[in-house]
Amino acid sequence: MTETQEKMLDKKMRGMVLQQKTTGARKNGIRAVTGMLAAVMLLAGAGRAMAQATPTGKSKIGPSAPVTYDNKYEIYGGANFMNFMAGQDLPKRVNMGGGEVLGTYWVTPKLGVGAQWRGEWGNTPVRANPFVTNRPLVSMQMALFGAQYRGPKNHYAAINYHAYAGPAFGNFTHSTGNVPPTALPLLGLYTNRTALVVALGGSVDFNVKKNWAVRFSPDLILENFGLNTREFFAISGGVVYRFGKR
């Protein structure tokens, strides 16, 4: 083989090697690009799934329709708790439970007048006596009238303030049984009577829908069944329904 032929063969072989290297590099590059595209597609799919699973900026907790508080009437009903003392000098208070219903007419967007019924029942402690060994049942029925003022409010909740007053009939002889009326003072209970009761407090309404809300309402109760005015705590929870556009 001549020198010229050797140079041509060597050049040809180097070309083949270079082509193989280029082809291999191209294949590796294609694999890399394919892998990167696959990774991008996976990340894009994961991002899309997360976007579907995550609430958008338009979603929110609360009622879908805007709460405008432009209602003319409102009805509230719920269960309540109140502590009380069923006699002038009893050693302990009685925890009473019951229910209440309140109707409100909104004269203005902020001021409403209301009428309310409250009923309370509980078993009270009594003084040591020869007639009753267990705690007798006592009850109160209240008819209260007053005003409600709407304070801070937004789409989700509103704060109200109220003041109600009216007569309360107390029945303290539900289960005194055979106790003679003249012996009732031995138990330390009030006699059945009607007295003035005042409820001062507020409420928080958590809106569920445009016209529906859940309410929690604490109160300071002032009563005058005995010789002086006494203060007690009460709280209720229930549902509010608003209706009648003003």
C-alpha cells in the first residue's frame, strides 16, 4: 500500500470515527432533550392538578350571595342557659336551661325594635327541711320588649347590641308536692310571683346564606324577685332568618 493510499485510508477511518462520535452525541442530546420535555410535561401536569385542587382567588368561606342586611324583619330561635337564685338566701344558684324566640322589626338599617319570649327550667338547691329531700323544679316565663342596634358588619358576620325588659313569671312550686304553703319559707324559695327582668347584651351573627345566620348571644340579666336587684349571666345560641326587603 502506497503512502498516498495509507493517508486516504487513515483520513477515511478518522471520518468514520468522527461520524460515530457525532451520531452518539446527537443520540445523547436527543435523549437529554426528550428527558427534559418529559420532566416539563410531568411538572406541568402536576401544576395543573394542584391548580384544580387549590381554591382560586374567587372562592371564599361564607355565603355565595352577598349579604346586604337590607331585610325588614328578622326571627331568631334558639336554646339558652341562665344561672339564677330561686330564693333570697339560698346557699347556691340554680342552672336553668330553655329556649327563646325573638322577632325584630328593623326601623332603619341599624335600629330595630323587638319582642321576645324566654322560658327557663331548672332544679334548685333548697335549705334543709323535713319536706323536700331532692332539688325541686322551678321555672321562669319572660316576655321582654326592647331595641336592637346593628354594629360592625361585613359579608361574613355582624355584631348587634340589645336591651330588653319586661315581666317574668316565676313558678317555684312545680315539685314541692305536699309542702303546705305556710311551710314554703322553710325551703328558702320565693313564692310564685311576677317581677321585672332586664336583659342587656349583644350577639354575633355568622352568616351561612344571604338570609340565614347562626347566632351566639350572651346577656347580663337583672332581676328583682327578692329584696334587691341581682345580676346573673345568660347565653343563647340558635338560628336567625332575615326576610322582607326594606
